[in-house]
Amino acid sequence: MLARQIEKPAFAPGALTGLAIGLCLLVVAAQSHAQTAGEVEFSRGVGFAQTPGQTPRTLGKGLPLREGDRLTTSDGASAIIKLEDGTRMTVRPNSELVLTQYHFKENAPDNSMLMQLVRGGFRAVTGLISKNAPNAAKVQTNTATIGIRGTDFDARVCARECGAESAKVEEKARPNAVLASAKVVNSRGEVNATDASGTRRRVVDGGSIYPGDLVETGAGTNAVLAFRDESKVTLGSTTRFRVDNFVYDEKNAGEGRFLVSLLKGSVRALTGLIGKANTRNVGYATATATIGIRGSGGDIVCTGACAGEPDAPGTGLTVYAWLDSFTVSPCAAGSQPLTQGGSCNATALQVLQAGQGLYIPPTGPMQFIANQPTIDAPRPDGVVVPPKLFSGDNVPENSEGLFVFVRDGHIEIATANDILQLGKGEAGFAGLGGETRRPNTVPRFLDFDKIPLPNSKNPLLVSVLNESGVKTGGQCK
């Protein structure tokens, strides 16, 4: 009788144990090399952070957070987290937020942040990732993607509970007014703006321009500014352009003001409703002359002496009308141009009809010209302005979908079908059907949110006071 051959195992028992230990060590090593995202600064109530494949960790002050963590809060709970790039977020009650991707290294060109808001909401003050690159930080929801452009904002994924919160607020909803004078559209290259306090920021398409802002383009760059009164101004390459005074009420356009300065470079200007209602209230100032646009369009080029630079052959101020008429008031010797708070010589007023131009050299007499200056930028009357840059719509506060309120900065809400751009003080909405709308009023559940802001110095005190009915200054008004 033949003896049965016994097959030996491919691995001895000890080898299997060693393999299992090795695999565990590999998992631990991979987890230890995962990008550190930040830590919890404050927590209240029951909440957890869970790395995929691991046991949930209770949210508490000092708890480290890693890329891939899923943060959840229960009813009445909240947490403030601080990420490595300086971003701070208050995760609201009954919320679920996933740190899907987080890569940050100081001065690195490929920093990025991607989060998923599954339910609930948060209040955020973003950090270096979103400020240094306009497309590096995003938040995804089941309704839309939020593009963050260096911003202070709130986001809520709402079912019926948001409307119920608003119903408990006694105050009336305030208008969802657009504070920006203009928004950038159809830009090519990098555009920057510096506000009256000297703070510089990068502006991409949809970004807001406010009174006092100095807008600058670099070499090979151009951009169109679409103003609320339907004026459009194309900025050419290497241009410095300032919005001195812009006031507009669609119910009384004739009382509006449109006063700007071309400090250097070139613009292609098309007047809007303010100029059509009252031509005296529109003015373009340079160091050489002030220019009035009378329901028309034209080009202005300011170089050399006009731009406050050393004189060079062929430099100065060139004005050319390609639609209707312009008026030009040269600044006589010793007069004070509008860029310095004064006015130029009105007695030397020149009127240009379509097809006519005027050249004012650094020295010598003015010269009438018939040739249009060459500007490598589109005429603004041929640029289509995206819809809903400024217009509002009726959005009930009990609507289901994504609501966003921007306290400062720029947010883009993008769905598969639509895009909505929001600036400082603006609220927006993305519905379950993929539509985006700008509510006529700021939703009260956002405007009077009782959850502390992420930069609150004492979030526990703010929470207790708000729950007791004591109003604090941490509301997004």
C-alpha cells in the first residue's frame, strides 16, 4: 500500500506570522507618512475624526488631523480646526466633512486642498493655499463645487432645517446687495488689485473690483472689467487703472458717479447707464488730460510723460473715439489734473467724433489724428458678459441645496450646468437640479448663525451667550 504524500505548505507557520507583521508595519508606515493636515483647536459636544481603516478618534483640543480624515459632529456639537496653511474652519452641528486631499509645504508650487462636505456646514477663514493659487482649494458637495479664492465664508448643505432656523429669527432679511463696482471677465494672464489700505490680491475671472482699487496688468495681459451700470472697460497690457469713485443705483442712474484714473498703459472704454443718463458724471483722468465719454466708446493710451515716466520719443496721451464722441480737457501748465484731486483746463475742451483722435505730446501743440492706436486687447462692445454677475433672484430660505455667504474674498459656485461668482457680502445658492441663483436677500440662517466663527477668541463663551439669546459680534453682517 502506497503511503499518501503529504504536501508541505508554501510557507512555514512562522513565516506566515512574519508576513502578517510585515504587512501591518507597511500599513503603519504608510499612515505615518500621510500628510499632516492640522489639529483641532476647540470642540464642544460629541464629534469624531476617522482615518480610513482606523478606529474613530474623539474630537478634542490638540487632536492631530491627517489627509483623508472624516470629521463628524452630532446634534449640538461643533469643532474648530486649524490646518497647516493657516485655514481655520468651524464644523457645524450635524455635519460631516472629509479632508479628501491636503498637500501643503511652504512656498511649494503644487499645494492643494480638496474637501467634501457630505452634510451640514462650516464657517471658514482660508489660508495660504487658496491665497497663493486661485484653483488650488475646493470643496465638493452633492450639488456643486465651491472654488475658494482666498476667502472668509460660510457654506451649508440644506434640507428643510435651514428654513426652520430662519423662521426663528425675528429680524427681517436684508438685501443681498453687490458691493463691487465691477467684476473681471475674459481675462488673459495675471491680474492684480491693490485696495486703499495697500493690500494686494490676485483677481481672476469673476473677481470683484471695489472703489479705491488699483488694478494692474502685466506684460501680455489684458482683462475686461464689467461694471454694475453696464459699462465695460478693457485693460491693455502693462496697465495701471484705478476706480476713484463709483456710485450706482439702478433706480436713479442719473445720480450715479463713474470716475476712474488711467495711471499708465491703455484702456478701451464703453460707457454704461450712468453716462447715458448724465454725461457729466463720467470721467477718465490722466496726468495730461481728463476725458469725458458721452454715451460712446473709444481707446485711451497713456505712456511716458502721461504716465509720470521720463520723456521718450513718441510717448504721451492718445485718445481715439470709435463710437459716438469723446471730450478731452488738456491739463494746461500749472493746472492740477483730476488724478491729484483737481480739474484740467475746461476752456481748451476738444470734442472727438467717431473716427477722430487726439495726441497730446509731452511738449508742443496737440495733434489731431485719424489712425486708431494699436492695443492688443478686445474691444469691450464685443465681449459677452456672463449672466448673473450682479442680478438677483427669488430663493426661498427653505430651499434644498447649497447656500454660501461670503464675508470677504471671492467664491465660485460651479455645477454641471452653471457657474455663479460671489464677492464680499454676497450670498449664493446651488439647487438640486444644477441651477445656481443669487438670492434677493441674505438667508437669515446664515446672517444670524449662532455658531462661533473660526477666528473667535473665546468660542465657548460665544456659543453659550448665543444659546442664551445674548447677541454677539460674531455674526456675518
